[in-house]
Amino acid sequence: MGARKASEDGDRRIGRRALIVGGAAAAAGTAVLARDELARLWWRVPGVEKPREQGAVDYAGARWVAASDANWRRADRPDDFGVDMVIVHVTQGSFDSAVQAFKNPEHKAASHYIVGQDGRVTQMIRELDVAYHAGNRDYNERSVGIEHAGFVDRPEDFTDEMYEASARLTARICARYDIPVDREHIIGHVEVPGTDHTDPGPHWDWDRYMKLVRRARTARADTGPSGSPSAAAGRTSDS
């Protein structure tokens, strides 16, 4: 897991949005921007946010359990920050301990998803939002984080069910945001610049995982309108 204080990943969206919208307004006045571009830029206006439904998930196979709002930052991705990366983590603990950690405001870190050894998937942060999982603000803003329950020094923790469920999840994320299925865009926490983490560790089978992701990506493309996150595919209440 990535330990990241919220203060170190402070919200800079308003300044960026104000600059973008200021430029967009001038361009619109001269009819340079097309209608779809204007619609996209609307979501960058300070204070304007996409409609949300409590308990909604971005992945149909996931169960929703909300992370503490101290462990993530509200955003409107991919309209304010483009998403071009999936980051693989290992919890260094059990599935339940990771859920409890992400619900704890003192933890100051959380990933979007947790995948269990039995293949269950829990979503704790919307893909729209920036999770504090990578230990690097730029990587947080442009990525979706997936935790895997277990320990880096125990290869038996990485079960068939886990690999397959995680690969399906990653394939859906890549489809939504048109992310290439390669090792430049699907990386481990250890590969994030500036991190001191080693997960997913030497026992994570990258060749196997990438083959599964490619297979799942080819089998089904699960994109939302204009490549944005799809509408809520399923809901369950927070436990």
C-alpha cells in the first residue's frame, strides 16, 4: 500500500480548471472549438461536477465499500485529469485488514479497488476521483490503483482466482480509458518514481497477468460514452 499524506497531495484542480476554461471561453467566442469539445470542457468549470449516485460502482463485478474521504480527493476524471495507467499493489495483509485501513481516516492512503485471493473485488473509491495510493501526486492523478490481498514473499497468496479477477478488472479499466495493454501503462507500485515500496514483488507473475489482461480485453470492450467511466453497473450499500 502507498502511504501518502493528504496535505502532500493537495487539491490543485481549481487553478488548472480556471486557466483551461479561460482559454476555452476565448476559443469558443471565435468558434474554434467544436460542440463536443465545449461539452467536455464544461466539466472543468470550478464547482461543476458530474452527477453521482451513492454506492455506485464502476465495475459490474465489484462490491462497494466507501474509503474514508481523508484517503482520496474528489475529481472529475478523465475530464480534469486523464487516466492512462493501472498500478498494481499488494496489501501486505489480509483483504479485511486492507478494507479497514482504507476506511480509517488516519491511514491517509487507499486504492480504488481491492482484489481477494478468492477473486472477490471491492471498490472503495470511484474512478472519477484521485486515490492516494501511489506515493506520487502525478501518478495518483493519472492512474487507477488495484490492491491484491496477500504478502509479497508468499507466492501462494497469488491465486488463480485473484489473477483472473484482477485481469478482468484491469481489462475493463483499459477499455474505458483506451489505455494500451502493455507494461508501460500497467505497472507495479515499485515502478512509481520516488516510492520506497517493493510490491507487487518478485513472485507476481507479470507474463501470466498480462496475457490474462490481453485475453480479457480482446473478449469484451467495456467502454462508457466517449471513453469516460460507464454509468453505475451495480450498487451495494457501505458496510
